[in-house]
Amino acid sequence: MLATCRRSGTFSDEGQRTVKTVSGASAAETAGSFTVMCIDDNELLIDALERRLEIETGFAAFYRVDDFRRAAEAAQERKPSVVLLDIDLPGGVDAMAILDELVARTPESRVVILTAFPGGALVSRAMSAGAWGFVSKGVASDRLIDAIRLVVRGEAVIELED
Amino acid sequence: MPDPIRPTDSTESSAPHEHELHALHRLAMVGTLAGGLGHDLRNIVMPVLLRLDVLGASPTIPPAARADIDAIRQSMLHLQRLAGGLRLLSSDPRERSEIQYTRLGPWWDEVCPLVVDALPANTVLEQDVDASLPDVAVPPSALAQVIMNLAMNASRAMQEVARPAFRVTAHQAGAQVRIDVSDNGVGMDAETRERCFEPFFTTRPREQSTGLGLSTGRALLKSSNGDLLVDTQNVAGATFVMVLPIHRSAPPVEGAGSRTVRFLVRDPRQLAVLRLVARQRGLRERSDGGPPPPDFIIGDALALAQLRDAPGPGGVIGASTQLIAVGSPDRTPGVLTDTPWVDARDLSSIGDLLR
């Protein structure tokens, strides 16, 4: 168990969630379930997101990261289906560097960027760097959940407010 | 719309004084605070919406509580729009990353709550910003900053008015959209109307006003080939007109006449970005390869090379169809020597080719 990563979720047996990735398909696609890791400093959002995902069919586990500088290490350990990465992390932590590290170390985990204030160039930069999704915190909550599901299915998603 | 109480001495220098610089500094701080507040609002609203989803999904919720949940959700969505408006106010429209066109209906939905807050509490707001108006080629943040300045000026001009009224009406006039913004305040005298767009001109005490609101607003709109005018015919109150060029790709009628684009890109992430940029420029996506040919075909270099060499059922290239390749600097120019291309690592630059 990594000190940087706390797990909570509906399954207590970790063995049930370990699914080998086959021919490019994510673990979640193969198993019909999905796991989510959240890299964000907003505890209100993290707690609410976990509660919201718990009522989603197929949701298996939620991981939260305490030490952002070791986020890629935590993802490599847990191999979540989707990593939600807040672009505005505190303490001078470079979220784009974390994205690069996640893409390099855990390509089977698909990264979705979250941000309160999206900018056009940032979307392009993040997606070019390997993110599968880019979601503004200004959209309705169901669009955030839909985005997670679509990314799990292998579709790329950009959800900005109209 | 500035009060005609204290016209500025016409001999006064237009260079900023120390108190003007102080006011500018204060404005910059307020702008930063507005941006931060919008950011924090969004970080609070999203968790509340997620919790409401969970509550709403419970089968045991009584009908009355469900109505409460819906009402809270509506309040939260209002806050979310307010946060979006604060973002528009604090953004720099000249930033390249800013979206350079505006869909007026959604824009007004976001900005209207801020405008209402800026006006006296008993103001009657008359509004007509139809969602079917064509998109305009002006950044939404520029429009927000201009109309907020007009609303704040109107608010001061209507302070002594028993029944203040503020009117925002938009209509298409040829290749432009004009937004008339009027109030029933004290109005402007002839000299104020003449000079209101001069930088640092103000009718209020220097410590209360920079005198830059209208001149900056006009400069913002002019930089997008628009304009900000004052209606000199208006006798009671004041009327300003925001003149906005219609976005080049915007269809004259909903869904008809817009330029089209077809994508032949395999990577879903690249495709998502390209779709976003194309949509922001008013292009309509064609998923089929049949006639009539699209205005643009954007694709992987190899796919485009194959399509060009053997059009067949894979797609139709018209005489005016512009091919744009997505690729890498070390390979693409060798595959498609006479086709413009964009680096897959910086797809935002494709906007410059979709003109």
C-alpha cells in the first residue's frame, strides 16, 4: 500500500479488481467495471465525486492521492481505469509534468484533465500530451460523469461550457 | 452615460496621474479577485451538484424533498453561470488562447446575472438577445467587459431615478449584429457625448474613476473590427451601441449555408481537439464522403495521400476543397509536398488554416 494513495470503494477484495490488460483494451473495458483515481486538492469535490460514482453501474473503486509529487507512482501501483487530474494544483506542483509522467508510466490509465477555467490552448496542449479527456468544472455534473464513462470506453472527450 | 456633473477640464493632460495609476492598480486587483472568486465558486458548485445527483437517485426521497433538490440545483446552476461571468470579466480577450467568437444566447445567459447585480435593485431590465442571432467575431470576454462597464455607468446615472430601467436589445443589421444598451438615467450633455471615448476622460472625481472604461471598451471592439458608439439622438438617458461583425463561418440561418469539414483522423484524442476547433469556427462536420464535397478535409497524412491518389468511395474532393494534413515535421512534408499541415503536437494552430 502506497503512502501517497488511499483507496476506498465498493470492493474489499483487491484481487477482484486486478484485471490483466489485453491488446490495448483497458482493464475496465475487459472487466466491464472501472476504477477512478482523483488527483485534486479540493476535498469537497473528491468526497462528492466518490459518493456520486458509487451509484454508477460498474464503478469498482476510488483512489485519492495525498502526495501529488508521487501521483504517477500511485497510479502505476493501482492502475486505475481513469485518472482525474486537476490542472490547478497547489504548492507549485506542475500538473502537466504529472500528465507526462502518467502517460509514460501508466499508459493503460486514461487521464482526464479537470479545470475550473479552461483555455483553448490548454485543451490542445493536454490532449496532445496524451490526455483522453478535458472537462471544465463549469459543466453540469452529469456531463462530468458521462465524460468518465466515455473515456473508459476509449472515446476522447472535451467538455467545456457552451 | 457618465454623470454630466463635473466635466473634465479640456486643457487637462491626457497622461495618467498618480491617483489614476492608483485606481488602475485597484482595478487590476479587483480583476484578479473576480477571477479567483469565479474559480473558487466552481470548485464549490460542482461538489454540491454531485451530492444532489446522489440525493436525487435515492428511491426513498419524498416528493416534497425532491422539489427542494430541484430548486437547490437551479440555484447552483445560477451560481455556476455567475462564476462563468466572473471568468469572462477577468480574462484578457487579447490572449491567443481565448475563444475569438461569441454565441450571443449562451453569452448573455452567463453575463446577465452580473449585469443585474451591477444595476440598482429596483431596475426594470428589458432584454432581447435572441439565441438564433448569428455568432459574432468578438471574444466573449471582450463583450462581457464592455457591457459590464456600460451597466456600471448606467447604475451611477440612474441613482436618483425613481424607476430605473435598463434595456439590452440585439438585432442583425447586414453583416453586423448591433446590441443597443440604454438606460433612463441623467444622460450626457453635448460635451460629455463628444468626449466620452477619450482615454482618461471622466465626469466623476478622479479617485473614483479611471476614465478608461469607455475608451477601453471601444478599443476592445475595434480590435475585432467592431465598434462602440454613443447614440447622439437619444434625449432621455443614454444609449450606446455595440457594433459586432458577424463571425465569418456563421450561417445566416440556423443549420444552413455553413462551411463543412470532414475528418479522416484515427487518433480519438486528436479528433476531439480538431472537432472542438472546427466547432468554435462555426464549421459543420460531414461524416459521409458523398457529394457535395466538403470545404475542408482534415486527416492523417497517409489517409489524405491515399484519398487524393484514389478518391473512390473513400471521399469526394471538390475543386475548392482544402486538404489539411495532421502529422509530424519529420515525416508529413515528405508525404504531402503541396498540402498545408499542422503538427499533431500543437493542433490549436489549425484554427489559422480554417479561414
